Amino acid sequence: MNNFQSYQIIHFALENCNNWNVPQGNTLLYFWWHEKALAHIWLEPEKEWVDSTSFKKKLIEAIQPAISQSLHRQNKQDLTSFNWQKCVNDDNFNELISFLNELYNTSRIQLKENISVVVCTRNRTEALRNCLAAIEESVTEGDEIIVVDNAPSDNFTELVVANLPKVRYIKEPRKGLDIARNTGAMAARNQIIAYTDDDVLVSKTWANEIRNCFEDKLTMAATGLIIPETLTTKTQYIFERYWGFNRGYCEKIFDHQYFMNHIDYGVPVWEIGAGANMAFRKSIFDLVGYFDERLDAGASGCSGDSEFWYRILAEGWNIFYQPDAYVYHHHRTSEKDLQQQLFSYMRGQVSSLLVQYETYGHVGNLKRAMKHLPNYYFYRFKNRLLQGKTEDFTTIFTEIKGCISGLRYYRQHKEKRNIPFLKIDQSLYNPVIINDYSLVSVIITAYNYGEFIEQAIKSVLNQTYQNIEIIVVDDGSADNTSTILSKYPQVKKIHTNRVGLAAARNMGTQLSKGDFLLFLDADDYLLPDGIEQNLKHFKQFPNAAYVSGAHLKQDENENYLQVNPSLYKEGDVYAALLQGNYIGMEATVLYRKELFFTFHFEPKLAACEDYDINLRIARHLPVYSHREFVAVYRIHKKNMSSDNSKMLQAATKVLQQQIPYLNSQNENEALHAGLENWKKYYTQPLKTTVLQ
């Protein structure tokens, strides 16, 4: 670390600029327009002499992406055609300021959603004191601040929080960052949970920018810009230059398309941001689980945040990077601390890649861990031999040791998975209340079913019960589905990119406002009194979690086929469902909305996700089935259920997942009978009879 010249950090306010004086010495220079960061440049006189002309060139190149994104959104011809670059080169500050003022002087909708800010800390009271002071300046009425004191060795943190009446104190005796994060998530009272670290200072606008990230209902997580507070040591400089948390100055949406573009070689979720500045909808913890505690700083190393982002993207949701939600981070100052930090990073990255493969079976994670990373370090050694000494090479052996350690750690702890915590909404134990104002949300999922979807929509619009909302989740259709949907403005529409049936249904639940939910596939349709029938039976059996009815079958020529009569089922029907899916068709089921605060369709299943969720609900709550026909199941060549091998594999997997929860000999026998029943069902030819 000898002969290192520290870097000054200068924040250049463009709204006040009247000259382009080039700073002297090593400088990290940030360009701002009021509270909006536009770019940064490094000025290093020993490496490159910068005069006024080259400074302007660097400035233009740096802020071009942020301005281009804003121009694209404004779509104003006078702004698009304005030569702001010439203003920079000609020192025309007045016109430059006028241009930027018009470009960024746009009104924004301020969401009123309250947030819970969680700070996980351990034995760093001075840093925490400054962190909390900054947060208190950022939050507004209705927001809350939670400090999770993680396995402290003293009571100093508790004493600090005791003097701050707006801050809640929670002591978590188990050591581990992700343990503390989970504790904070479970304690949070608001529907948006923001995380930051005790060595971070948030901006005054941070809390508002965080809440505004969640305007899109498909957005389940957000991250923001992280700026170094100081760069006084070489350690801090190396970290910021080669490992920093800065993800740029343009808004980015990480969605399922991004996920699928990278899945073959391991999705680089660490590009999304950092745990020092992240936020989530509270409901995502029910949808994908909590942080994996095997990836704690005291365990595998870290990467609990990026592994959590992986699950969010894998199951079809979006993550929003908003640079306007910025914070300042105090990088570690000593070489020892940096080496330990990077060891943990690589140990955690390899562990998380293997955890991701364990969860989803995406081979790209193995490729990145076993092939890409070794190749990456091989080329760094090669470049070292060709180019000589480089700053980023000083930590390479520590990084490699971390990778090897991560592999060993995972092999030792792969069986210690998180046990999901099932918290059933208490209202489900009370009788359901149905009146003339009870709203039913019908969620229609569609993928290239343009020839069928209009009949599905009309069958809902023509129901005898009329207090209904319709939500169509178009999961990446390439046919005329969108054209047909445009004919129905009263229908809520979501367009996704092939997230799969289970994830599409989960997305529909997030947008629904109904007291009851019904899931209809686009190739099926409801009978005119289908919803009315299910509501009638709900009134008769108000303690049921869901009610299911009977269905008809129709072939490609619209002939009705003979079906076996449905069974009356009431109360504890878990054992009956283990023996086979007597419900038969998901559109016959009417659910209480509160179920989806706890239960969700499982995206990791290739099929039988409806059988799975109905089993899991019936394991805990009473359900009811009746014999009235409520829907029509259409049989055609594109049916998912026509692939017998795939369906048998899925049904078998669903039942095998129930094995740890069986509580009696009767349930054990029912499950084994179910395995045999599914095997017979999908291996014997299906005989159908057309009704005359």
C-alpha cells in the first residue's frame, strides 16, 4: 500500500456550473442535477493528463447514457434535437442549464405506500447512530425504522435506540446477517421493506424514491445507487474501482427476459445491486421464501441478497434498479478487512450458485461455478504475465481460496435447507362472509390461445353473478391474443414473458382485489351460473377454505363427453386428495382471497401446480366439494395434460413432497394408493364416450 495518493470525492452540481475547472490530483468526480446523479469520472493525473478539452469530452461521454434515457422517455422533439454537447464544448452554461431544467422538470406520481426500514447491525454503535440520523431525515409519517441487533456482545446498541422514540429495537441472538434480515422482515408492519447497513448514510430523498420503485405491481424488489463516502486508503480505492456497488445512472428493469437471456451460463444476479440498498414487497417472502441462512456472513460468506434476487426472477417477478434512490457507503479501510471481504464474496458466490442449482436445477449455475470461474481466473493469471503488475491482482489468491471454500462449505451444509414458516391468516379460521358486494376475481392465464380466449372472457362476462373483475395474464403469446384482448377494455391485462402457468397465476393474485379468486385457463370456459353455484355452496359451508364443483368435458368438435359424477367432500379431505385429484379441473375451484397470503402456486413444478396447492391447503384447512357443474374443460391437441409422461412425473413429485407431512397410517396408505392410481391413469389408454 506504499506511495498511494488518496482520492478526493467531488460532487459537481451542474445547476450551479459556470466553469469547467479541472480538479487537481486523484479525483472521483460525480455530476449531479439537483438530487439526481448523472455520471462519474475518474481523474488520475499520474495515469492520464486531463486538460479542459479532454475533461469536457469525458463529461459528455459519462452523462450521455442518463440524458439519452431521459430524452427517450420525454419524446419532445425540441429536446431531442437540442445539441447539449455543443453547449458543453462552447462553455454555454445558461443554455445547458435551461436544457437540463426542462428535461428533468417533470412531475412524478408519489406513491403513498408506507415503508419499513430495517437496519441489521452488530457492535457498531457510532456508525449506527449516524445511519439512523440520516434515515430519520428521509422517512415520513407512517414509515417505521427497525434496528435488528444481531448477536451483540454488549447492550450499547440497545441504549442508542432507547433514545430514539421513532426506532423499534429487536434483539436477534442468532448470529448471521440473513438471520437478522429475516427477523426484520417478519417484524415489519408495512408492505414495503427497505434494507440498509449500519455503515451507510441514506439521502434525504431515499425513502420516497424507494417507495416509488413499486408502482408496477410486478416489481417485487428494488435496488439503488451506492456511492463511496471516502477513498482515503488504497483498500477503499481498489474496492470501489474493481468491486464497487455502483450499477450506473440509468433505470433498469431486471425481468424474466433478462433471467432467460443468461440462464444457460448462470444469471449474474450480483449485477442487480447490493444489500446495503435494497427493498422488497413484503408479499415476496410468502411467494419465494426468506433469505437462505446458509449464505450468512458467519456461514458461507455472503450472497444471501443475490440468491434471493435469483428466486424472484426465476419465479417471474421484476426487480427495479433506481439510481435516484442513492446512499453513501463507508468502504472498509484496512487491507486485512478487504481480503476478508473478498474471500467472503467469492465463498458466498460459489455457495449461492450451488444453492440456486439445488433449488431450480438450472445447469447454468453449475457451469458458472465449475467452468466460468476457473476460466476467469486463468485469464487473469495470463494477463498478469503479459501486462505485469496490476492493482486488481493483489487479491486474486484470496478470491480463489474463497471459491474453493464455498464449494467445500456447500457440500458440508447442502442438507440444511431453510424450513418454510407457514403463517396462516387468522381470518381463514372464521366463517366466510358473503353479501351482494362480495367481489370475485377471475384470473385467466393465456399462452397462444387466441382461438379460445374470447369465449373464456365472454363466459365470465355472462355470469349470472355480476360483481366480478377479470384479470388476464398473457404469458408471452405470439398469436392474436393481444388483439382480442384490446376489444375488452374492462379487462385488466398483464403481459409477461413465459414465466409459466404457476407464476402467471401468482401474478394475477397480486393484482386481484376480490374477496374470492377463481383461476380459469384461456382454453376453458365457465358455465353461466358457475360462480353463483360456488358462492351458494360457500354460504352453506362458510368454514371452507375453498369450494370446488363439477365440470364437463368437450372435444375439439365441441361434443360433450361422458364424465364420472363428482363426489361430495366436506371438511378434512386431505387423505382423499392424496389418493387422486378428485377436483379434476382448477376452474371449478373458488378460493378465499386470504389463502394467498400464505399459499401460492409452485413455479418449480412443470405441471400439477393446482393439485399441489389444493393438497397443501387441505392439509391445514377444511374444504368442500359439490356436484353442480360450473365449468367446461376443453380437450384439444395443445392441452398440457396430453403429455402423459410429463403429467405422471409431476403428479408423482407432488405426492412425494407430501411425505414429510404425513401424520397417520391412513395418510400413508392414501399416498401410496395415490401413486398407484396416477400410474394407472397415465399409462392406460383413456376411453371417452360422446354424449348423444
